[in-house]
Amino acid sequence: MTPRESVFDSPGTVGKRPGVGDLMRTIERVLPDGGDWCDLHKAHTLAALVLALRPRVIVEIGVWMGGSLVPMALALQWLDAHAAPALERLEQRGKIYGIDPWSPVASVAGEDDATNVAWWSGVDHETAYTKLLLRIADLGLAPYVGIARITSDDFEPSILGAMPGVVGCGIDLIHIDGNHTEQAHRDAKRYLPHVRVGGIVVFDDVGWGGGGVARGVEWAREHGFVDLYALGTGLVMQRVADALHDFEEALT
Ligand SMILES: C[S@@+](CC[C@H](N)C(=O)[O-])C[C@H]1O[C@@H](n2cnc3c(N)ncnc32)[C@H](O)[C@@H]1O
């Protein structure tokens, strides 16, 4: 590597296999089209988590224009095209399930902050949804993405472990970035029991006013998840324990 080259500029090949440089550059190029909720560090980190986990089931609560969903979907697409067959953990490609109602009513539910209520009431949710669909089509990501246009409360996470043709149990990676009120705590309680041991949860905005996200993080800590590292204003955690007796309680 010459002094001018970055890691991503290097040839990045092992034998005849392409490296991840193309993927990371594509993510950087398309990131602005997804709005500005997800910065480049987070986008690259989410993609790197996908490369490391080789997930079968990813869930994102709160999609908007795909700022964070598209980088993860691009990583799934890249794995499908370039991952070493000898290391293939799974028989079928991974998929990311995006859950979002794109509804101003849902966006302001439980929100006390007047500035947030005004912003979310005024922003055009329909256009954001349409832009997401166009991005998925333009980038060839349809095989890797499932969209559920409903609230996280109305989605049943237990079906993810029992999808037709899907082997295994549960969620490998989940990004909780929907409504940040008490809803985030509820999302943690409903979805995290379905994350497999070794799986990852990424919380967005853990310091959000009202404490809903922080209560979600606390619930995770009490139910077999440990902090890995901060990610911007968010937190990456991993499930290390199979505290099923606690989870059963949460599911009732
Ligand atoms: C901050 S944005 C998500 C940003 C996106 N993850 C990114 O990085 O670009 C929050 C999203 O949560 C969605 N949302 C609001 N209430 C929701 C709910 N109850 N369930 C799921 N999504 C919800 C909104 O429609 C909005 O798209």
C-alpha cells in the first residue's frame, strides 16, 4: 500500500476474491440519498456487522428513506455475490425486514417535545416511503429487503424465526430506530427475546428525552445483553445469555 492509499483504496483481494472496498465506497456514494439520520461511520459499522455476522434475519424498526437499511441491504447483496462458499453459514441469502408505518400519527405518538411533534407532523412521510422503494429498486436490493408498512406494535416478531424456507431461530441483528418515546422500551421488550444468542442489537439515540430508549437499553442489560460499544449517539449490544425464563415472562 502506498502512503496515499487508504484501506478502502487498496486492491483488497484475497486470491481472486474482491475485497470490501467497493461495498464501502458504494455505501458512501448512496448515503446522502437516504437522508441524514445515519452518518457514514454508522453506515459502515452496520455494514461491517452484517459482513461479520452473515445474518439470515435482520430487522430494522424505523426505516424512513433507508439511511441505515440500505447500507445493511448492500452488505447482504455483497455477501451474496462475494462471500467465500467454503465459509457459507447459511443455505439461503440473508434478508432485512424494515418495519415502519410512515405515518405522522405514529411518529408523534407519546412524544411530549413540541419541537419534535411539529417536525414529525409536518414532514412528508409518503414521499419518504416512495423514495425508499425507488432506492431499493435502483440498487437491485429487492431480493434482500422485506418492507412491513405497519407500526412495530402491529408486527409479530415471532414469525421471523419461522419464515418459509428459513432455517434457524430468530433475529441475528436488529436496529431499533423507530419512535423514540416509551415505544422504544416496548420495542426492546417485544423484539429482543427473538434475538439469538450471539445476535446484536443497535439502539439509536440512547439519551433521547423522556428516557424511553434508555429504558429499552436497561431492559436489554437485565435480559442477557451486554454493551459492546457506543455508536454515535447510539449503542451496540450483544446477546450473550439465553435468559429464556425472563424472556418468557416478557412475552406473556
Ligand atoms: C429517525 S427515523 C429512522 C431513520 C432511519 N433508521 C435512518 O437511519 O435513516 C424514525 C422512523 O421511525 C418511524 N416510526 C415512527 N413510529 C413508528 C412505529 N411505531 N413503528 C415503527 N416505525 C415507526 C418513522 O416513520 C420514521 O421513519
